[in-house]
Amino acid sequence: MFTTTIKTPLLRGIRGLPLLHCARWMFASQTEGERKVTQILKEKFPGATAVQVTDISGGCGAMYEIRIESEEFKEKRTVQQHQMVNQALKEEIKGMHGLRIFTSVPKH
């Protein structure tokens, strides 16, 4: 029996990942983690006009960028807005390395 083992792919993409994996990662829809965080934020902020969650850790779920626009942030300082988001994701944050949070109030 003849077997061939390739120890390293000939072509590498970003972060040294094989190009096929990179293509899947770049063109895939939301990851499971992104969907879960988005769902929680939509439940906790039902009046939100925009919720965008992006896994910025390469798809492993260690770090997320969150952009959320809601009237609930009106007349609150940025730190208070971010505390609201952190509180909403209290359980999920335990398994994360970090978050980037961007909050805003809808412009009328």
C-alpha cells in the first residue's frame, strides 16, 4: 500500500492557514458563536435598530467586535452603554478573551 503524507500545504493563506480553509472562513455566513451573541443581544435589546457581531479571532470565538444601535443607550455615557452590553453577555464573556464594543443611539 502506498500512502503519501503532506506535512505542509504548498499554498498558505492568512495566519498560515491553508487557502481552502481561508476561503471558507472569509465567505461563510455567521459562525455559531456570532449567531448566539447576536440572538442574546436582540433579546436583551429588543428595540435595537442594528446589531452586528463579528468574530475577530479567526473563527474560534475568543474575541468579538460588537456594534449595536439602540434607543436604550440614549442619555447614557459610553461606559454605561458598554456596561449594559457586558451585563447582557455576562455568561458568554466567561469563555471569551475579549470584546470590542461600539454602541450608538439611532439618529432621527
